[in-house]
Amino acid sequence: MCTMSGAAEAAMVAGFLAEYPRAGRPGTGEHPALRGCDEVPWADFPGCTPEVPALLYALLDPAAGHEAQRVLEHVLMSHMSLLGPATPAALPFLLGLAAEPELPAREPLLGFLSFAAELCRPVRPGEEGFWATEEDSKAHERCRAAFAAHAHLVRALADDESLPDGLLDADGRAALRLLAGAPDGSVPVPAQGS
């Protein structure tokens, strides 16, 4: 995946919504993992479409889920190795959906989450100048904060032994555990008196 112009991204989203007109439209009720996604000002994020809620809901659609995941990845990535400005806001919803064993697009969603976790892991010694811009670095810091804020969901995914082999590899699990505050997979022990 390389950088996509705003016009090309908008055309991709419009094409998806035209091909799957029923996908991305909440049915009789709101999905618990997506509660509040309509209230996020998605269009305020540079290069982001206001149609993110439709793409998130489309992940629930058996016919459209995989394509919705592909389109959503393009929306959330500013470059093939850079997470876009809207990604931190999307992570809580994506983590909640990834916890759903029956989610049609669960496999590619888990792949995206482990990729995002690896991209936004803390900088290792010698990598200090890795990110292209200060804004890229800040976006990745905001993603780390989003993963940490939802550590219970992140740990649950990383430790889910019911996932089929290959759905979430050892590196992906390790990256998720690191961002959840438990790099070795253990749950951090609270300090006495907390």
C-alpha cells in the first residue's frame, strides 16, 4: 500500500458504498463495540472520510466485511508504514470488533491490529529518527495511548488461544502485549495499596 490521494481514497469509499449499499448501515440497533462511532468527527482528521462509521459497520456484514476491511485500512493508513491521524480514534472500535469470534472480517482485522501494534511500539535504541515527520511520530504516540487505554481488550486478543494457528502470529501477539503493558504476556501486578 502506498500513499493514496484524497480524491482516490474518496472514490474508493464511494465505490465500496455503491457496491454494497446495505453494508455499513446499522440495522435494528447499534452494535455494542461501535457505540459512539457516529459521534466522532471523522472528517476533522486530515485525509479522513466522514464515512468511517459506515465502514466500521460494514465489517459486520458477511458479504462486505473483507472488502470493508481493505477500504478501511486505506483510510486509516497515511502510507504503507505510517498510521494516519484517524487511526487512534478508530482503534477502540476495531479492538471491540476484533473480540467478536464471528466477525466476518476478523482475520484481516487482526492482521491490521497486529501490524498497527508493531508500527506504534515504543522506539528502540538507534531508531530515534525513524519516523518521517514529527506529526507521524505524534500519530503513533496517540495510537500507543489508544492501545494502552484499552489494555483489557488488547490482552484478551493477544492471549486468545482459541484463535486458529496463523490468525495472529507470535510477533503480533508480542506487539499487542507490549502495548497492553505486559511485554511477556503476563498481567501487570498492581502496586500495593492500589
